[in-house]
Amino acid sequence: MIRISRKCRVLEFKILILFLFVVLLAVSSFKLLWSDGLAQDETRNSDLESTESLPNRVNVTINGLRLLADVALTADEQRKGLSIKDSLRSSEGMLFPYESPRILSFWMKDMKFPIDIIWLSADKKVVHIEENLQPCSTLLPCPSYAPDVPAQYVLETTAGFSSANGITDGTLVEFTLPT
């Protein structure tokens, strides 16, 4: 009798675990479908956001290529970054200037497309590159990316820009910040 009781408990426990797994899977699927539906509605209702540019823009030259980059000067602009856009042209980017060199960590939260992130020293030389970073999933933790060395500027470009244009550590980047 005791053995049957233990077998029943084990069976009940296995059924409970299976049930909880099915519920978790259903909730996750519903969350994913719901968030995709909301994203589509937000995109339709906010055409300005997809073409939004920041008030300050600069020409950035890197390996002889010219980019027109939005400059994220305020804390709010830096927090939002490229998440204000639905896409990025190959001739565009976003520049993040900081007052002094430091370890700068970035993530892909709320992004809608993949990018390259290029960290620059105070003398505007590339010190680190992360290529083809994908937007964060709503179901997984969002990783952050940072170089092992201090940087004063960060340039975000279209995915694949760095390798396609021979950008490597030490490459000089030219720009003049707005005053």
C-alpha cells in the first residue's frame, strides 16, 4: 500500500510539472503574440518615430566613407539611441559623445534592427567593435556590450558596416561635434 501511494505521488508530481510547463509555454506564446501585435500598432500609429532624427547631426568620415550621424547629446537621447528609428540607411549612424573616456556599456533593448557598435578613444581612434548585434528578445535577458578599455565616443552603424569597410582597431574617425 505504501508503494502505491508513493507511485501515485510521483505520478501526481510529474503531471503537475507537465501542467505548469504547458501553462508557462502558453503564457510565453501569448506574450510574444501580444507584443508583436502592439509593435505593429505602434508602428502604424507613429510614422514620425521611424524617420525621427535628433536635432544635432554631424558628418562622420571613417576610412574615406562619409556618414551622416545623429548626435545623442542629452541623457534621454543617449538612453533611447537608435531605438527611435525603424531602420538605418548605410550612410547613416548615431554618435554618442561623452565628456571623458570611460568604460561605456551598450545594449540592444527596444531596437528594431541589427547594428555594429564602434567604440572610439578620446583621439577618435577605434578601440573596440561589436558587429552585427541583434535586437534583444522579449523572452531572454538582454546582454550588454562594452570594451575592456575606456572610450569617449561610440558610433552605431548598420550591421556589417565595419567588416564591409575594413574598420579595425586603430582606424581614425573624423567628425566635429556641434557647439
